[in-house]
Amino acid sequence: MHKRLVSAFVALGLGLSTAAWAADEGFDSYVEGLKSEAREKGISESIINSAFDGITFTERAVKADKNQPEKKLTLDEYIPRAVPDWKVKQANQLYQKHKAALEEIGQRYGVQPRFIVALWGVESNFGRLMGNYNVVEALSTMAYEGRREAFFRNQVMAALEILDAGHIAPKDMKGSWAGAMGQPQFMPTSFLSYAVDGNGDGKIDIWQTEADVFASAANYLKNAKWDDEYTWGRQVSLPANIDSGLMGIKSEQARPLSEWQKLGVRRLNGKDLPEVEIDAWLIQPDDNHGRAYLVYGNYQSLLDWNRSHYFALAVSHLADKIR
């Protein structure tokens, strides 16, 4: 019997909708278009064949995208969950374990090693939670689903370019439902832009090789204008009459610490702000109540990595607890 008829009977037998089968039919046609585009971009036929071999429309990736948590935690709820004591302990242990490599890479790229470790911990729990999706399959599914087709189609082509360069085998290219890959959870285009060979073996392996993970994360931050002369910022206390219009991360909202001092902003313990000539932004992510922070340019670099205050603050708080 023709395999498509078998698929149809199986789908009906399992109680699946005919719409799902139709989507599968359309997906196969869409993948042929991806293959044609890859050929035009010079991807080798062997990589095209192996990367797309047996892939199917992955409904669970679409569901994961659509079913992201709607309830927003406050920072007081989120930070303890994102930076629990066990993660702090592991971060410190792993910092000591990889200290020589981290310090060499930190020196090379101008990034404090504790921030490299913190990113590693927040992104993938130090490499333990990288996702088990076939990256090409997940990206092709998300492109076909259509809401962000241009973005995900571009990611498919970048993933194929990584495979074509021989950095990893197609069967080993695993990641999240959105195609974020390896221990630093780089999208394929970020891999092409920032991933580097940290141990000099000629390959860039952000899945299994810690030196490559550390160097790639540091290289990303370096390119995002990280300055290792400074930290990320600090939690602060605000005067009751602070103008909420001063808060935000736009360039025109930056002010020297001395000016924030005059406006009544203080350290969390009530003491004066540091006497350092550096610009800072005032943020209060929980809708202008709750925790407030003065953040520096390095915090903006973390937002370049992931445009989420909650992400950037989780990394920052974990980095502060690494000694």
C-alpha cells in the first residue's frame, strides 16, 4: 500500500484529524521548497539529504510555542525560582572546576568569568537542559506554521550552513522547540555570528565542549559591547516622589550615578550610590512597582542576548553569587 494511504489510515485509527494529515502533506511540499533554497545557497546535496531525512511536521513544537505561560510572576517570585540555592552552589563548583579555562577566556574576550558561568546556568542549567528536538525539523515546522516564517526560514538555512561546515552531524544537532541550540542556547544565526572554537580543535561544538561554550558566550557579550571594568548594576531603593517617566532603557533615559543620587535614589540598604562616573538606567520591571534597579551598559549587553528583564536579572543575580 502507498505510504501516504497507510499514514491516512493510521491517522484515522488513532483518532487524529484529517486536518493534521493535510498539514503533513503541505509540510512535505514546503520542505521541498526549503531544499531548493538550500541548493541555491550552495549547501551540499549530502547535507540536504541527511538534514531533511525523515523529518515531519512537529505539532508539539507549535503547541510549545502557543502554550507559553501566561501568568507573569513578580520578580520577588521569579528570582528565587530562577536562582535557587542549589544552582548557586553548582555555579560556584563549576566555576572552580573550569577556573583556568574560564579565566583565560575571560581575559581574551574582556568578560568576567562569573557572567559566563551565570549565562551557562540560566540558559541550560550548565548544559543539562539543551532540548531534544531535531533542530532542522523544529525550525522547518515553525517556518511552515507561518506566524514568523521569514525568521524561522532564515534559521533553517543557517542551521544547514552549520552542518555543511562540519561543526556537528545532523543527527546530533539537537535543541529547543524554537531551534535554540547547545549549552548557550544559540539560534543558528547567532551561532554563525558569535560561536567560536574555544579549544583550537578546528570545530565549534557548543553541545559538548565547554571551552567552545565559554568562548562563544564571551564572544557574544564582547560584540554586544561588554565592559569588564564594570558590573551589571544594582538593586536600589527609590524616593516616594520619583518620576516614573525617568524609568526605562532608552538611550536618552541614561543618567550619571551622581544625578540619580541627587534625585534621591539610594543603595538598597539606604546608603549613597557609588561615586563612579558611569551612566545608568533606572528600571522597575514589575509595572512600576516592586524591585527597582540601576543598570549599566553591561546590562544592556545581556538584553541584547535576550530581550527580557527577567532573563537579564536572573543572570545578573546568579553572577553576583559566584565567588
